[in-house]
Amino acid sequence: MAENFEQHSDISAADLARLSQEAQAEATPSTAKIIWSEFKADRPAMAALFIIVGFIVFVMVGALFIDTPKMMETNIMAYFNQPFTPEFWLGADSGGRSVAKQLIVGSRNSIGIAIGLTIISSTFGICWGLISGYFNGYIDWGMQRVYDFMMMLPMTMMIIVLVTIIPHYNSVTLTFIFSIFYWEGTSRLIRSRTLAESEKDYVAASRTSGTSHWKIIFREIMPNISSLIIVDCTLSFAENIGVETGLSYLGFGLPSQTPSLGTMISNANDPNNITQYWWTWLPAALEIIILCLAISYVGQVLRRAADASQRQGAAD
Amino acid sequence: MSLIEIKDLKVHYPIRTGFWNRITDSVRAVDGITFNIEAGETYGLVGESGSGKSTTGKSVVGLEKVTSGSILYKGQDITKADNRRKLDYNRDVQMIFQDSLSSLNPRKRIEDIIAEPLRNFEHLSKDDEKLRVLQLLDIVGLDADALYKYPHQFSGGQRQRIGVARAVATNPKLIIADEPVSALDLSVQAQVLNFMKKIQREFGISYLFISHDLGVVRHMCNNIAIMNRGRLVEIGTRDDIYNHPLHIYTKRLLAAIPETNVNQREAHRASRLAVEKVYQEQQSK
Ligand SMILES: Nc1ncnc2c1ncn2[C@@H]1O[C@H](COP(=O)(O)OP(=O)(O)OP(=O)(O)O)[C@@H](O)[C@H]1O
Ligand SMILES: [Mg+2]
């Protein structure tokens, strides 16, 4: 059969190397390159990216050098120690425990949970939405009823109940418990875009080209909704930092011996702390605000870049 | 034996209504059509918008679930997915889509788009595959530097030629061309049609050429079927249809072809109105 093509085209194997080199020179840049050039063009976004990455790396590595049980021991001598002293950079809380060290370990715990939660719930939500939207019919119907059921459950209450029932839990189990309740929004969003995308002719063309359903879903459709996925993931990451923080603040997140941003902010429950001992809660609150702002800023740039590469016209 | 035999094909879409989503009625998009396509010929399927042409085309290529009837290829009924798989059916029957932009994945480079059927059906080595893609681009008159570009970087006519290249990649026996040029302007239409004709001569491909434009069909097809509301109202050779139309619906479609000769414009208009009047009378009965 190959001869058939040889016969009707002047191009032969001898030209292959030359032609593909020529084509390479004319090639359009890849998506990763476009995203990078978008960041280079936008300095504040670059700064935001460095803040996020730098901070995450710092707390992850820093927490390794801190002996948590020892840090959490009560030290009466340092009762509400003032900040900016050589031993206590950010002061100490009512138990005389270093706020700076708690902040590092607490951030590691909170951000770790947020990352884990984002990865698990977004992956699940994206797959659920893609499959439900692509297959349509009975599969979609069934999957949407499960979705409806999950939406019906009062989320916060369920988490509080689960956390109370389960006797021993830590960051990992907590992440999984949260994940059960946080994939729905993503899945609905992805499903609606997938429904529209599946109608397009390139999906039909892939089917007549003999491509399997799974490949069509994840290799053809998913790249086309990547900008939506990126934006949704960054936003849910910012939101997920708040999830753990909020519950720990209420006292239903991580156990109180485990420092987290939420347990630190709950120091502000005490009116004395709010006015006199501001250093016990303010750093954690500021950290959350800065992180969330930086993340949503980066999300915006990613979306712009992803849209640009969808058009591709705006390349470099 | 014909290349493909379509027998009493029906495609009905259910209409669901009410709280329980029960099927209360159905849209008869294709309602019992029968015709054969011979090897190497171009078979024209003509009808106005909504008459069920695309649905017929999609059923033949295996994209649409058929309600009843059969489509025989190599003696097997390919309305069943099992038979399609056994025959590697889509290696032999491919499709060119109406909207060239939406039929090419915007996130894929041209090389990957054209190579997609090759990867699934032929399993060539990397170099052979790239060579084949380059040859295909050459055959449809595109340069090699198209290889690593994205669909939006091409004009409508170029994109449609990329669609043609993808359809012929596995050297199929039949290509369903669903209004391949109706989204293009006139000069580009001729260009794409000429490439399609050239490819037909060189590879001996059959086309099922779907169009609402009898003018275009006249250039491409030897046998023509006229479709109206899911049924075939007239089947014949080009000569039959253009010179001795029997059905009033066909006459009406013919009357709708614009007359280029200025002197005959008035006469043409009069005859069109006359045909329209008869058609309306028959419709109201
Ligand atoms: N998925 C679907 N669900 C319900 N009805 C449909 C569906 N697809 C098509 N139809 C209906 O079937 C009929 C035939 O549609 P089809 O797309 O085959 O028409 P067509 O002849 O190709 O028209 P056009 O020239 O506009 O492309 C139309 O009335 C359409 O509304
Ligand atoms: Mg159509």
C-alpha cells in the first residue's frame, strides 16, 4: 500500500530529514513555552509565583529541622514572650511555644493538606466530569444522581461528624475525609464543558480514526478544556487552604497538639490575644491572605497563557 | 457486488418529555432509505437543510446508532459495532466534515492530526509515519512546514485539505464527504473539489458526496439521490436528475440553482415561481 503513496508524491525517504528540519524551524512554540513567556512578561505574576514556590519549599524543608513534640512542650518561662527577640522571632503563645516555629510546621501541615486535597479532589472531579459528559446517556444519568446525592449532604456537618467518630486521625486521613466532599463543584464544571466539547466534529473524527474512548477523553478532549482545569485547580487550591484552616479554627480539623494555620488563628478567639498578644494570630492570618492572593494571581496568568495557546495566535 | 449496500436504513431520535423522561415521540431523521455505492464512483446525496443527509453519512461511517435497517460492507452488517471492529471498518471508510475548523483538534499539531488514523490502523515506524504524513501533505498541495503548526494557522481551504489528507491517510475505499466545501467561498471550493477529484483518480476511492447544492454535485457525481424529510424521493444518473427530473421536489431544487445568463433571468424566475407554486400545492394536500 505504501507504494501507492510513493507513486503519487514526489517526496521520498531521502527528503525526510531535510523536510522535517525545515518544518521544525517553522514550528509553533509548545504550550509550556507560551506559559513561561507569559510569566516573563508579567513581573508581579512572576513575583507571586516565586513567593508561592519559595514559601512552600521553605516550610517543607524548614519543618524537617523542627522537632515538633519538643516544640509543643509548654514552657512557662516564655509565657507570651514578646516578638522580635533573638530566641522568639515572632514571640511565643500562652504556652510559651515559639510562634515562628509553629508557623513553619503549621504551614507545612495546612499547605500539605491543601495540596493533597486539591490533587485528590480535582483529579477525581475532572475524571468524573469528563466521563459523565462524554458518555452521556445512562452512564451520565447515573453519575449525575450520585452527584445530586453528594450535593444534598450537608458538607461541613458531615465532616465534623466523621472527624468526631473516627478515633485516631491525622493529616492524611483528614485529607481523604475532605476529598470525599470537595470534588462535586469541579465535576459539574468539567461535565458541562465536556458535553459541549463532545459534540464537536474533531471528536467524531477521532472516533472514525479508530481512537478508543479513553484516549479520546483524556488525549483529545482534556487538552481542550485545560484552561478551565488550570483555573479551577488554582482556585480550589486557594479555597482548600481555607477548608482545613476553617475547620481547625472551629476545633474540628487537626487535633490541637498538631499545629496548623487554623489552630494558630483560633488564638484570636481570646479577646486578650486580639488586642494585647497580636503576634499569636496575626502572622498566620497574613500568611493566608498573601498566599491566597498570590495563588489567584498566578491562576489568572495561567489562564491567559492557556487561552493564548488555545488561540496560539498570540504566541510570543 | 456493490461496495456498500444500504437497505431500508432508519435513524430515529427519541423525544423525551415529562417528569420520567419517557420517550413520547421521535424525530425521523432518516426514514427508510435504500441505495448502493459502487467502487470508484462518486455518489451524490442532495437535499435541503434538515433532510437527514448528515445523519445518513454518519450512519454509514459508524458514528450514528441506527434504529433499523442494514448497511452491508463485504457482506457484513456494519451497523453492529462488533462487525466494524472485526473488519477494521474505519480503515476503509473515512469521513470529511463540513466544518473544517471544528473537525481538527485545535490543540494538536497537523502531524498528529493526520497521523491519528495511521497510528491506530497501520502501526508504522516513526520515520515511515512521518514520511507518509509528508507525502499526504504533498498530495493535497501543502508544504512540509505545515507539519508542526496548529489548525488555526491555516485558511479554511487549507484546513479542509488537511481534513482530506487525514481521510485518505489509510488509503480507504470510501470517503463520506459531508458538505466538504459549503463553508468555503467559491474560488476555494473549486480548488478543494479538484484535489478531491485528483485523489479519487489516483487512489480509486469512492465518495458519498453530501451537498445541498445541485450545482456542485453536477461537477462531482455520476449517480445522485435526492433526499427530503428522511426519505429518498428520486434516484438517478446525473443526466436523469438534471435533464428529466420527475419529482416536484427535485424540480424545485433545480430551479433554485442561480441562472448566470442575464438574458434568461426573467424566464428562469418565472419557471422557478411556477415550480414553487406546484410544490406548495402538493405540500398543502
Ligand atoms: N442528535 C439529534 N437529536 C435529535 N434530533 C436530531 C439529532 N441530530 C439530527 N437531528 C434531526 O434530524 C434531522 C436531520 O438532521 P441532519 O443533520 O441529518 O440534516 P442535514 O440534511 O444534514 O441538514 P444540513 O444540510 O443542515 O446539514 C433534523 O431535523 C435534525 O433536527
Ligand atoms: Mg448536515
